Amino acid sequence: MEQLIGFKLSKFPLTLRSIVNLEYFDGPLLSLFENEYGDSYLYSWCDVDNLYNRWLVFRVAQLTLKLYIEGQVSLHELIVNPVDGFLYSLDIDNDLQVKNTYLILPDNLPAIQGKRI
């Protein structure tokens, strides 16, 4: 898995409930979650190794989510412009337990083919 530049947290600080999988291929790739206040968060699968699946988790505004669903905004735009200015990276094991949590700034995301995620 790619090495991350970020702030390691002792645990994932949010309590979120699953709403719907927006993309799915042999498992979820992009899922919509919600907190107790109705704020929307996206879980975007981004990496895997022998132990963990890595997900980027970030808050998304309702209007921006609507524009994404309508195809007017790309997932890349959502990831590099999160509402809160940062993303969480979660390493989740096969038992769906979060094992590593990082707070990451979009500028510190790994590059893919010369372009940041």
C-alpha cells in the first residue's frame, strides 16, 4: 500500500451509518454514509494489501453530492476539495475493523500517473 503523509489518530472519531453503495464491483467502491446530524460522508475505496482495504472518508455537501450523481462533478473533484479541508484514511481488515486512521490533507494524497488522486 502507498505510504501516507498525515496525522495518525488513535481511532476514527465519527459515528456513521451506511445509506447506500453508489459504486459496486465485487464489493463496494463508493458508499454514502451519514452522521447523527444528517451530514453526508463518502467512503471511497482506494488501495488494498494482504491485510487491509484502504478507504478515504470525507464529508460532502448535499449540493455537491447531487452534482456528482448527475455527472457534473467528478469524484476526483470531491476528493481533492473536501468540505472540511481534510480526509480520513481508514485501513479496514477483513472483519471490518478499522486498524489505522489518518487525517490527511488533499495536497498530501499520493500521485497516480503523475496526477494527485
